[in-house]
Amino acid sequence: MDTSAKQIVLKVEASVFSKQLGDPVRKGELLGRFAGDEVIAPCNGTIKGVSFDPVDHVFMVVIEQAS
């Protein structure tokens, strides 16, 4: 297991997020919205985690950057 892989966490409104665990993302891809702003993937990578924050009604999305 490569423990040096960079992971990025993004907040995305739950009502508009359509990716699943293991899905690839491309740099510049629109992932959804948060606080009225577009959430854009900052890198190529893979969705490694998705957790729901019921207080803010958002997903915390973990992207592992592709090497």
C-alpha cells in the first residue's frame, strides 16, 4: 500500500453529488456545489471516501490524487 498518496477533502452539497466510492475524477471536473460555488476536482484521482455531515447536509469527499 502506498502511504505517500496525497488525499484531498472537499465539501459537496449532498443533493447534487453523484459520484460513488472508487469512481475516477478528472482535474477540472465539476463535482457539485457548496455554499453557492462550484466544486471542481483539483486533480486527477479516485474517490476514496464519502461521508455525510447531517448538520451541514454535505458530503465530505476524499480524493486520492493519481500518481
